[in-house]
Amino acid sequence: MRINKSQSPTQKSFSLPLIITMADEKKSCDLCGLPVEVQGFTLLTKEGKKEFCCEGCQGIFQMLNEDSLLPEDSSK
């Protein structure tokens, strides 16, 4: 709590840090742009990991970008 010298002791200024967590940030589908609500619809590509909102978007992206897909790690 900070008290500004121009304020009377009854007027108090509060400053709280802005905290943004990963849970606050919704990931967008890499095909249609809708929020990714359900985890698990992902593909590994040469450009990195792609996340999708549904199986349909994942399948369409996979068909259109077959040449840039990387094999899934089956050891998990």
C-alpha cells in the first residue's frame, strides 16, 4: 500500500501486479481460429506443433499439409 503525499491519510492508493497465467490465454485452432477447448487434437509439423479445436480441423489440416507433417512419437 502506498500513500501519496498529496493524499490525505484516509485516501489510499493501491497498486496490484497484473498476473496473466497460461490458463487465461485460450489457444486458437491452427485451422479455423476457434478456441481450443479440448486437448488432444495435435499434429507435429516442420513448423512446430499444431493444435486444433476438433478432429475435423485436424483431419483437414492433415490432408492439406501431408508434406510438412512429422511422424508422431510412438514411445509415449
